Amino acid sequence: MLHADRSVEGSLANLRYKAEAENSTYEKTLITISETSKFITIYELVTILLIIGAGLCGIAEIAKNKLLAYPGFAVGGVGVTILLLVTIEPSIMVGSEGMFH
């Protein structure tokens, strides 16, 4: 029974086939998790950049200091640019085939 083909339940060939199938599923899941994690990290970066940009522009408005507004617009602009790139063409920023393939 141990040396039967993979169609026999409990044979070595059957157990090997099940182990390979499980390993393949596990590896595909790891790749999906990795790509999703990259997107989450990019969206966190964009959120931080937009918060910093809005904060600098708000402080510039309160203090009536234009020198603080310019970096605020620059940081916010970088955040919006990254957001648009990830939204329009994810493979550019993430370095993958995309999440929906």
C-alpha cells in the first residue's frame, strides 16, 4: 500500500502529491500577502505625506508665513503624485504584475 500510485489514499505518492499541492498553495498565498503589504505600506506613506503637507500649509496660513507653505505644497504634491501613480499603474510603484492579475 505504501508504494501504490498517488490515487491510493495513504500511499507515499499520494502524500507527496498532497504535500506539494499544499506547499504550492502556501507559496501563492505568501506572494499575495507580500503584494498586499506593499500596497498598504505605500498608502501609509501617502497618508503621512498628505498629513505633513496639510499641517505645514495650515501652520503657514496661521502664521502668515509663505516660506512654510512652499514645502507644504511640495510634500503634498509628492503624496498626490505617488497616490496617482499607484492608482493608475500599480506595477510602477510596487514592482509587481499588479494586485488584480
